[in-house]
Amino acid sequence: MHLARNTRPTHTRPTHSRPASSAHTTSFASARATTLTALLGATLAIGSAASPALAHDPVTASTPTAGDVIAAVPELFSVITDQPLLDLNGVGAGFGLQVTDSAGLFYGDGCLSVDGPTLSMPATLGQAGQYTLTYQYVSSDGHTLSDRFTFRYEPPGATDAQVGLDAPPVCGQTALQNEPQNAPLATETETAEPAGAAEADGPNAALGVLIAIAVAVVVAPGLAALAWSRRRRTATAQQQVG
């Protein structure tokens, strides 16, 4: 005899899976957000590093200008910035201005002037050719900046070229060394001739003095003896007459 079992039907819950396209979209969005965050961080870092440099005072003008060809020596070598320069002690500490030729010789007198946004130095140049102007200054935000550029000096004719220096010029000590290269040599010859004549006259003058002394020594006693003899004869004649 078989007994019938009361069995309940089993209901299986359907499994709801997320579509593959939705999972891919979520992954892409997450990767994009990560990339944007990284880019934003890098941008902020670059901006922070660049902001001090952007605050520096750039050079807006100079004499001569970079790549310039000049026919005459300017009164001053100079660079000009867009803000007043920072010269705290008033003696130009941290500032520099040098001009050199292709051989590395220095020109100018080394006397710097800092006036508002302008750094300058009295100018001199040698022979025609290429020169390099190197400068350094302290900007208004306290940063020290330096750079250099080249220019050419092409005078139209003969001119007084200055003697270049082996070392950077020192203010107050360069004028005696910085003489024209083509100064007339006749001046030196003319100056030397009187000196030579004076040397030649020296021995002759001394010899003349010695001769005069010798004559005086020899002649003076004779003259004295002659005068005494005359006086004696005159006295004897007067006694005979008397």
C-alpha cells in the first residue's frame, strides 16, 4: 500500500543580474573621475610653482637692445624693468652690468646706478664687432634675476676705440686704464725729448761750474798779488818824492 506524500511545489526566485553595459559605464565614469582629479592636482601644483616666477619684474627695454646694431657708443648701458628695482641698502648690492667683446675683454667703468626700474652704467666700447651685455638685478618681489644678450658695434668710420680690461671694471679705478688705443704717439715723443735734453745738459752744466771754480782758484791769487805789488810801488814812489 502506497501512501501519497503531500509535497509542496518549489518556487525558484528569479535572479536579476546587472546588465554588462551598465557595469562598463560605471567603471568608465570612475576612471574618468580619477583622471580628472589627478589632472586637477597636477595643474594646481604647476600653478603654485609658476606663480612666484610670474611675479618677477621682466625687462621691458634696454640700451642697446638684443640683436641691435649700433653705429655710435651710447652714453649708458642700461636695462629697464616694469617695476622699481629693490635696492635695499642703496649701494647696488646684488646688481651687476657687464659688457664684453668676443675676446672676453670688459668695457664700461663699473659704476652702477639703480634708479627706479632702471639699472645703468656709463658706456665704452672697443673695436667694431660683437659684444655681450650681461645683467643681474633684484626685482621688486626680492628675487634675483639675470640674463644676457648680444649686439653689434659697427661705427661708420675711424673712431677712438677703448682698451678692454682683463677683469670686470671697478668703479673709480677704471678711468686711468681705459685710454684710447689710437692716441697719437707724437705726444709721447715730444714729452720724452725735453727730458733727454735735460739729461744731456746736466753734465755740461756741472762741467761749467767746475771750470769756473778752477779759474777762480788760479786767477784770484794772481790778481791779488798784482794789486799788492802796485800798491807797494806807489808807496815807494811817494817816499822817494818826499
